[in-house]
Amino acid sequence: MYEMSSDSSKTREEERADRTREKLERAEAKVRERSEHAQGQIARALERVADAEDRAGEKVARAIERAARAAEGAGAGAGRGAATEEADAEPMIWFRQEPASRKPAHTRADIARAALEIADSQGFDAVSMRRVAERLGAGTMTLYHYVRNKDELVALMSDAVMAEVVVPEGTLSDDWRAALTQIANRSHDAFKAHHWVFQKMSDDGAPGPNGMRHFEQSLQAVVGLGLDRERTFEVIGQVDDYVFGYSLREVQEAAEQEHGWSPAVVDFFRRELATGEYPLIDGFFGDDFEASFEEAMEFMADESRFDRGLKRLLDGIEAEFAPGEREG
């Protein structure tokens, strides 16, 4: 009887302990939920503050520019008509001098580099004037003396990437194939290093100095082929299209190339192939689906594919436009 009473008492204690643990777990869950909610509110508030700072900074920058233009135009006389309206339009960032001082605290190159570091490590959406300023150890408003708004910041970032595409001065080959290969490889390396470029690079299509240098080098690379304007554009465009397309696909499939397809995707393939509606795909993979699938993934991750594809493209260009070189 005593043993039964003891067992019953022990059971009640365990039940009370279980209820206590459940209460603690519910309480902890509520605390975590409230903490996450509070953190979300703080993050959104900080983003609103950052947006407000950006808007205020842009207004200040525009006011400073208007005052500078007014000062330049003072004494020039009245009577300027509609013909001057185009001149009054805000110039692109490339036509504005950087803030003048004996030793400026920052340069546009510094700002672009800081923005690139943020985009490369955290993604393009993490880039803001406030974060760039923090990385430089400057006040957000200070940056607006150099860059008026986010669009100009993106222009600086895009042109900084294009600087990596440009072949160093004096090193571009005189051979058209070698020169186009140099340009293609540098482009591929730059796009791979800054994978976010396909999300935002040159959204408005505005060119930058390094974009112009890239085009100049591209023209220099093919000048030996003696092509007319239309075919020159076509050859340069074909190489650019190949590099852009390959690099974009590489970015889109980066996770698949690193980890392979998920079990759900593999199962989808299996189920679809079992229907018999895809005989060519079924024959391509063969009887050992798993092994063939792994081989396909390894092939897609093979970095030498870029070089082989570029060589085939240049072989085609050579066959059509430089038959004399092939014969020699």
C-alpha cells in the first residue's frame, strides 16, 4: 500500500514538473516572439530613419548644386531664353567636379569601393548611403557633398566594376583573338566577383568613363579584322552577349553547382521520365540515372567550360571574317 502511495505521489510530482516545464517553454516562446517582433520594429524604424536621411541628403545636395549654379550664372546677364534650359539640367556625376579642398576626406573612388564591399558581402539591397557612410567612418550627410543620391551611388558602383573589366594600359594584345579573350576573361572575372551586377548594374543605361574605355578597347581589339561598322558591332556584341549570358547563368545556378539539385527536383525528374514522354532525355541519362546526374552536375560546375565556349565562338568569327589568318 505504501509503495502504491509512493508511486502515486511520484507520478503527481512528475506531472507537476511537466506542467511547470510546459509553462516555462510557453513563456520562453512568448519572450522570443516579442523579442523578434521588437527587433523587427527596430530594424524597420532604422530603415525609415535611413530613408529619411537619404531624402534629406538629396534635398541638401540639390540645394547646394542650385546655389552653385546660381552663383556661376550671377552677372551673366538676363535674357537667357529657352535655349539655355538644357544647360540648366542637372549634369551627370561624371561632369561634376569632386568637392575641392587641399585634402578631401574622401573621394568618389573611396565611396564606390565601400559600396562594392557591402554589395559583395551582404547583397545589393544592403547598400545605402547610411551604410556606406558608416563603413567610411563618415556622417551620412557628408557623403552628399560627393554623391547626390542612390542612383549616383549605383552609377559609381557600376563604373567601378567596369574598371575591373578594362585591360590595364599597354597590355592589350595586338592579335584580335588574344585581345578579345583578354577582355572576355576580365569581364567574366568581374561579373563573378560582383554577382549582384545583374540585378542593378546601369539600370538607367547611363554610361560611365570605364564603360567608355571598355568599348574603346573592344574596338581596338577587332580593328585588325578590317570590318565595317555593322560587322564590328556584331562581333563585339556576340562576345559581350556570350560573357553576359554565361555569367548570368553561372550566378543563377551557383547553388545548384555547389550543392547539386535538391531531392525534390531529382524525384521530379524520376517521375517525369517514368511517364515515357521524354525518350531523348531518358536516353541521355541512361540506365544509371544517379551516376549520369552526378556527371551532369560536375560538368556544369567545370570552370573550363567558359574557355571552351569562348574558343568555339572565336573559331566561328575567325572562319567568317578572317579566313586568311586560318589558312596561314
